[in-house]
Amino acid sequence: MSPSSLLPLSLCFSILMIYSTVAHGVETCSGIVPMRYRNDKISIADFGGVGDGKTVNTKAFRAAIYRIQHLKRRGGTLLYIPPGVFLTGSFNLTSHMTLYLARGAIIKATQDTWNWPLIAPLPSYGRGRERLGGRYMSFIHGDGLHDVVITGENGTIDGQGDIWWNMWRQRTLQFTRPNLVEFLNSRGIIISNVIFQNSPFWNIHPVYCSNVVIRFVTILAPHDSPNTDGIDPDSSSNVCIEDSYISTGDDLVAVKSGWDEYGIAYGRPSSHITIRRITGSSPFAGIAVGSETSGGVEHVLAENINLYDMGVGLHVKTNIGRGGFIRNITFSDVYMKNARKGIKIAGDVGDHPDDNYNPNALPVVKGIIFRGVWGENVLQPGAIQGLKSSPFTGICLSNINLHGVPGPRSTPWKCSDVSGAALEVSPFPCSELATTHQTGSCSDHI
């Protein structure tokens, strides 16, 4: 009898529970990507994997995934990670597989930064996001894949990012830090019921992907960890992110689509993205669009969001030279407590990849709706500052209550180069948006 045939019965039960989870009466991502049940199951232990926290299991992971890729079992294969700490270098996933982490299972990245593999920069970025040239491959990586699931019983994927954060702080990085999980050019991806922690850079990065579901995840990093974004859908479509807790050192969720002239040339937007029932905390933004939006971002819905101890609650950000568009974005039913700023839309955020960006490539920002936003202890309710040569239009504020703190620290709304409408907004918004009746930008959305 092979070791894989001895997989615990609880695994089969847990898989069935996850595969059949339905939140009755609540909108969910179910249906965007069907959850696959894999008849073929193997364990990392079958390939010499040892979960003692000391043995390096890179060869075991690569051998197991090679087996899945080349045997091509009908319906795909589940790779089971039992309880234990499995230290490993970075590895690639393959199509038609499930990476399943049992309760108590930890996949932990080695910290051999000198031996970390390098890959090419993303074409929509033209270079590494932090440094010129290529970039370090993500800890768990997939390129050109379909039908891939990362799930389990709330096991952990740990990037051991502190060594990378220190390199960033000390300015000794040679290339851009690795993401924790990245999928490129892939479709039919599900990530659920896993804890992600201590990512070297962005945590979960689907780029040039379609039909992606991320739900029931926990993402953790210290608030002083640099650029540890939670989930960054990037030049991707039909993405659903829901029912998750995120506490990191940068934006919790940030929708992106390429960087200046490279993103404009690549021309792939992010579209039809749903973000719902997210709770979290960060010194930066809760839900963000940008600042890399050169391929365009449209049709984004963020709803039922709870934010605590934030820098900015809701942030739409772009810059001169970005080009592209940001349109048809809706934020609905958001609660925030303790925030430096509640709502921010800005045209002067983010740096440039090089000096070759076109200063005449101005972003078009229109049709941004904020509806049902409530905040307590918010120092400034909002700032909406467009570009003189490309004013932001069609901004709707509806049913907004962003309460400040007593004393002189609270500041009023600040607006420029913007037009739109406001209904039932407290404190009273800037004059560019002030109106007391249903009209203009809000009339079609209330």
C-alpha cells in the first residue's frame, strides 16, 4: 500500500466540505470557477518530504509536481501536505492540480536569497517594480496554467520575508523582491482556506489572468513590512475576492494594470473585479485602485468592507504619464474606524519606471461611486484632487458619514479639478460636489 493511500479520512471529508461550501442567501464567488474534486491524491511524503522545519524539501516539491504534470491523471491530482513545517525553496505549480495544506501544515520559504531564481520583468512594467532588470521568482509560482487550486484546512504558507524587508531597508536589493504567490497568463484559479504570512513583497498577485477566485483566506504581515500588499489583481479579468481577513504593511487589495509607457503599450486592462466582505488593517489603503493603471481599470465593485486603523480607507490613485482609464468603480457599504483619511482620489501618486514616460499621457478618471460609507475617528473625510489637464468627472458621494476626532486634528474635505455630485454627506463635502438633490453623477446609481 503506497503512502498516498494512507491519507487521512478527514482529508476527504474536508475536501467535500470546502468543495460544497455555499453561503445561503449571500452573494458569493461560486460559479466563476468550479471547484474540482481530484480522485488522484498523493502526499509530499511520497517524495521524501519531511516536515521537521529543518530539512529542505525543494526537490520533493518539484518531484511531486513533475509527477502531476507528466502523468496527467484524468481530473488532475491533489498534492497533500500533512501537518508539519516543510521548508522549501521556490517552486512552480502545474495545471490540473490542487495544493492542499492540512491543518497544522506549514510550507515555509528558505531564506537563501543568494540562490533564489530570477525571471524576466513583466512586460506591462518593463522592469522590476523595485529595481531595474529582472525580478526574483515568487515563492509559489505558476505561468500559463489552468485549473489550479490552493486550499486546505487553514494551513500556512510562510514567506519568511524579514530577510527581504531588511535588504530593502538597507538598500542592498539587486532585483525586485519575490511575491509570495503569483500566477501569470493563467485561468481557472481558486485560492481558499489558507493562511499567507510574511511575504517578501506582494502576497497574492494574479497578473494577465482570468477567472480567479480568492476566498476564505487570511493574509498577515507586520504593519512596518514594506510593500506587502495583500491581493493585487493586475491586468486580469473576472476576479472575485471575498470573505477574507488581511492585515499587512501596505494596501490590503490593490487593482493594477501596468506601469506608464510599458502598461500603455501592453494594453491589458483589469476588469470585472468583485471585492466583498473583507476585513483588515493597514497603515496604507484598505481597497485601492492603482497607482499602476496604464492598461486601464473598469467595472470594479467593492462592498461590505470593514477597515480598522487605516492610513486611507478607499484610495483611487494615478499619475501624469500613466495614461489609461479608471472608470465604473463602485465602493458600497464600507465601515472604517481610526483612519488618517476616509476617501482619496488623487492624480499625483506613485513613481515612474524611468524617464521615458510620456508627460502627455494623462489618465481619464470618471464614474467613481462611493455609497454607504461610515467612519469613526477619521482625521480627514476625503480629498479628491484631479489633474488640471484631465479633471476627474462623474464622482458620486451618497450617504457618506465620516466622523472626525475632537479638536484641531480634524481637517475638512479637499477638492480640485473634479466634478460630480453629493447626497447626504457628512461632514459637508467640497463645493465642487455639493448638491442637495438627486442629480448628475448620482442619479443613475441611487
